[in-house]
Amino acid sequence: MKEFDIAVIGAGPAGCMAAIRAAELGKNVVIIERNEGIGKKILLSGKGRCNITNSGPLDAFVEKFGKEGDFFRSAFFSFFNQDLIGFFESRDLTMKRERQNRIFPATDSALSVVKVLKDVLSKNKVTILHKSRLSSIKKKSNHFELQINDTDKISAKKVILATGGKSYKETGSTGDGFNIAHKLGHTIVRLKPCLVPLKTKEAWVKELQGLGLKNVRITFRTGKKKIASPIGEIMFTHFGISGPLVLDLSGDIVSALKKDEKANLFIDLKPALQTEELENRLLNEFMDKGSTQINNLFKVLLPIRLIPVFIRLLKMDPERKASQITQKDRAAIIRLLKAFPLTIMGSLPIEEAMVTGGGISLKEINPRTMESKIILGLYFAGEIIDGAASSGGFNMQRAFSTGYLAGEKASNA
């Protein structure tokens, strides 16, 4: 049976960084990875460009993770965005900043990120067992016994579970890590899809498939709960809606939907204009173009593909003349412009989400070390840990930060 100081389960961003840090500190490290290569989820992130982190301050990161945010403070303090940027730039991979402080490799290729990680792992002589599935972990008196592919066994003094969540199943994130942790006595906070497109009741969304709306705001309501987004972009799909604003609110919406069968979402199509400003604008348009049909008049207000649906919801004749629009009609138009309604019935399944919410209970992990409070010598890193943030590089940084901290503390313990 081969013996190692540290076994890392999973070769995503968290697992790779954990292995690198432990190897830098002189440990004999093995990575157990079920895929043929490392970093498969990295290759999909940021539409293949890899939004590796965000240049915002630490407090902003903590805030993005909501009530779970404080747990990750020590990990971020140990290895934060500038450390991560420095890690890659010192290895000749330049980074660049884009809108909303998102950091990408200057190559615009996630492959370049994976190549650096692969090179550093090789340089530090980390053993990687590809196409290897961890079947079980048994804690012995002073080491762990790991069963691989039901046929092979290795032993390790410490184990770092970095198997990811249950999202992006094609990357190998099947949720096996949760089952293993549960068998070892850990509590799994209920899993939910985060950063996931939403399904709507309205069938007319199929007519708008692929239509993106920029500079809009969405507001979600269910019962007494109300969540509003900043101004940004959404996109209609054949089953509902997606886009940055929707994805960022989706975790909260999915949680609310577990209590109610449906919820209401409203799109403010003109967030920069107040009701009175819209009233004046409409009045001027209708007076200047009294003989124009409203289906043509709306072209100055809305994308052409949205106009037929908009008029149907108003229950107006599309050939009606602007001069025939009453004050009551204008009020209805303004209401619809400021609160275009959709009924949210659910989301795509967790396997099709970008990020998994839920995971190993934070109460059972030491935030200063990432070590299990239940089994000494067992550490966690990355998405397997409860908590998820909005898009923008925050989840990727969480993976690298917790991986770094787990690798360091497992080596020094």
C-alpha cells in the first residue's frame, strides 16, 4: 500500500491549490481525480475564459457570501485576490481587470490557468491519480485508508476533501464528496442550485428565446419576501429567464420557492426613469405622433421582439392610434414598463447550475484551519463547504483560498 503525507480528493481549483501549498511545504502529496485531467470546472468557468477572482476588498467578498461570509474571512486573509493574481503573474500569466472588478487571464483562455496549475503541480512532484474514484475513507489510529476504484488502496496521514459540489455534472462534480463526508459523521446542509436559470409559467417566453435586455432591474416577491437587483442584464430562454441578474438572485429565489409553489418576478424595463418622467415622455410621443399605431410607436421604447408580447399583456389592439390612447391607457403602459411580470415556477436542476449551495455544515469545520471538528486530520476546501456567492469571481477565489489554507494547515499540524 502506497503511503502519502496528504491525499487531496479532487483536482479543481481548491484541490490543486491545496496540493500545491502542501507540496511547497515539503509534503508528499497525492491527488485523486476522477477525470482524465485537472481543472475541468475551471475550463468551463467564465464561458471558457475563467473569471479567476475579483479585485474588490475583503469585506465585499465576505458580504457576497451572506450569512456564511464570516466563516471564510480567515481563508481570504491567508490567501486573497492579490495573492492569487501574484501566483499566476509570477509564472508569466498576466491578469486583466474587466467590468465590476472581475479578473481574467489576459489570454482570455481558461486553458492557460489550468496549464500553470499543471506545471506547478509537476514541479512540486505532486502525484496525480487520474480516472480514479474514491470509494471510501477509513480513519485508522494515525492515518487514513483510502479505497480507490474498489480495487486499490493508499494511506495518508491527512486527507483534504475538495470534490466540489453537485453542479456541472460533466466536470465530475457528482456529489460523491457529500456522501463520503456524511458517512464520516458530517452534517450536510440541504443542497440547492445557485447561479441557475429560472423556469416561468408563461409560455410566451419561447417567443423571446435569446432576447437579452440590458439596463433593466428585476424584483422578486413571494409572501413578505422582496429582493431587488441592481441594474444589469437578463436573457429570455425557451423555458424562462437567465442572465447575470437572474443568476445572482437565483439562490435566494430557489430557497423561497421551497416554501411556496411559485413566486412573482417583475422586470423594470426603464429603471432610470421615474413614473412622472415616463408619463411626460409618453405624452409627448403620443401627441407628436398621433396617427402612428402603437405597435410602431413602442419601437422607441422596447426591443422589437418584445413589442407583440407587451401589447398582448396590455390587451390593446396593436393597430390602435396614439391619439386614441387615454390617460388610463398610459397609466397601464407605465405600470407594465416598470413592473413587467413573470411567474417563477422553479429552476433548472442542480446538475445544470453553475454553483452548488449548501454542503458541509460550517459548524463542523474550523474556519481558521478548514479541519473537521469531528475527525482530526480531515480537511475541506472549495464548493463542498456550505455557502455560495454571486457571480464575479467570488466563488473561484473561495475555492483557491480555502484550498491554500487547508493545504497549509494540514502540512503544519
